[in-house]
Amino acid sequence: MSRLTHTFAAAGAAALLVVAAFSAGAAAAPAPQSAQAPALAPAVDPKPPDPDAKRSEGDVSTNAVLSPSAAEMQYVAITPCRVVDTRSGGGRFSNGTTRSYYVGGTFGFAPQGGTTGGCGIPEGAVAVAATVLALNPSGPGRIKAWPAGVAEPGANVLYYGSESLGAGTTLTLRPGAGTDLTVKNYNASTDVILDINGYYLPQMWAYISTSGAVLDQSGRLLSATNDSAGTYTLVWDRDVSVCVGTANSDISGYIASVYTSTNISYVYIDDNAGNASNYWFNVLISC
């Protein structure tokens, strides 16, 4: 046999040995074992909330905010502020107890256990981001809260057990003077605390006629007058001195400008020649 034939035979034998070695190794490899599930720690009941603990704006449990569906609402956050505490005003709720409370304005808060002088919430607020707390209940129960002056709804804002429990929610109010919110308790007896984290207001806008009559508005405008040619005075329900006003007329032949001071916006209308003129306009105040 030639030297070349011997070389190829030796190479072929070596290759067969390598394949056999790999096959034996694969057969000898142990089968993978299934991973064991980690042991779960036993559930621990949460510590009942401290009703007097200082709340921060980053605390999700006390600042849950569910926006009202109306797109034109603006949300104003405030330092968490108490408007109701039955421990110092009114006493505990029993089964079926119903009470109406002030949330906006500056009147009536001390008798309901709230912050004297209120929380800076305007009377025109239509909803609040709130924390409702059932404190030291005698057993399981539930709480409803709805705008004062309307029929009781079917939904509850808080279900509680035999321990103190609080929940963040959005509460709709009755805007304007008088009480804003009605609260009713069912089943057990409990103290109730209501803290406010922010409030919702409609945007300030209005549609004004040539004579100064209010044709349409968001509910924030108190009055409008046509003082002289091209000059209108609009009085709002809050200080607008740091706000920005924009206005436009119905047609391009008129130019509108806005100046704000205290709770008043002055709207000036000129025609294209620069002459003061009365004409319809829309105005929006952004704060």
C-alpha cells in the first residue's frame, strides 16, 4: 500500500475516534433537573394607617388621583389638608349616619373637625382628590360620598374591615356656597377622616356679545360689562393677576387683547384700522 493510502487511512481512523468520543460524552451527560419554586413568605396584614401622620405629595396611598372625564378640567395640587375629622367634630358615624360637609371656601370647617379657615379650595371646585379614612371601626362597613343636594348613589367609596383603613379617590362636589359633600356610613360605627390633596376647576372661558352680555361660559365668570367702545370688563371667581389671557373675535377684521389684574380681565377690541370697536369675542384665562 502506498504512503498516501496509509495517510488517509490513519486520518479516517482518527476521525472515527473523535466522533465516538463525542458520542460517549453526550450519552454520559446527566439529564437537567427542574428548578424548584422559591418558598413564599407568609402574608402579613398591613399596619393600620396613622391618621395623624404627615403625608407627602409623593405618597401614592394618600395621593391617588383619578381625573374627572371632562377634558377642560384643570387640577390644582395642594399640601394635604384635613377638612373632616369626626374625633374633634361631630363624633363617630353609626350605621346609617348621614352628614353634609364643607370642602371649598373658608366657612364651617372647625365644627366638622377640619382645618380652621379651610384648605384654600375655591367654592367653584367641582371635584377633589381625597383620602377617605375609616378610623377604629367597630367591625366591617362601607362609606358612600356624593355631591350635596343630589340623590344617594349606589356606589361606595370605601369598604373597611375591623381595622383602620384609608383609600385615595376622587370625590365630586356641589360647587358654590353651602355644603359640598354628603357622607354616609353603613353597618359598623367608625370615625371618619377626610384629607384633600388637590382639587379640580373648570377652565376660565367665556363668549361675550357686542353689548357685553354673556352668551356662554365655563361657570367661573361672575360678570361682564361693556364699559366703552371696544372695552370690556370681566370679573372672575379668583385672582387672575398672574394668569395669561387670550381673546379672539369671530372674524379677522377685529383684533382682541387681554390685560389681567386682581380678579378682573380687561378685553380691548380694535378694528384693522386701529379704532376701538365693540364686537363679539371669546376669551380664555390660563393660570
